[in-house]
Amino acid sequence: MNNENFKNYIRYIGNLIKEQAIQAKKDEDNPKPGFEDYNKGAVMAYYSVISTLKNQARFFDLEEEDISLADINPEIDLFAAPKKSDTNSK
């Protein structure tokens, strides 16, 4: 196995999960009718995945930057109330 490929893969997956989580939060903040529960569940799932990845990284001597998740805080970015500017833009 090529270590550089593995590092790139982990960074890519971290970025992809982060982007999907942020979109899920936007969808939760501005749900389409009938999707409120689905959107809330999606955000909760991303919260769990990102929290687990970040917590487990330290046991493998990885920095959050190594897995591309240093710039997301699940407690704040996924569970915080929507910002006023977010609720006005659709």
C-alpha cells in the first residue's frame, strides 16, 4: 500500500464528510416540507461520525488536520441554532 495514497484518501474522505455535514445542517435549517425529521436525523448521523473520527484520531497520533476535520466543531457547527443570515436566505 502506498502511504501517500492512503493519506490523500483520508484527507479526501474527511473533506467529503465535512462538506456533506455542512449541507445537511443547511437542509435542516431550511427544510423542505415533510423532510424535517429526515434532515434532523442526517445531522445527528454526521455529528456522530465526525465526533468519532476526531476522537479516535488522537489514539493513532493523528492531528485533526491530518483527517481534514480541524475546521469543524460538531457541537457548534451542527447543533447550534441557525444564524439569522441563514434563515433569511433560501
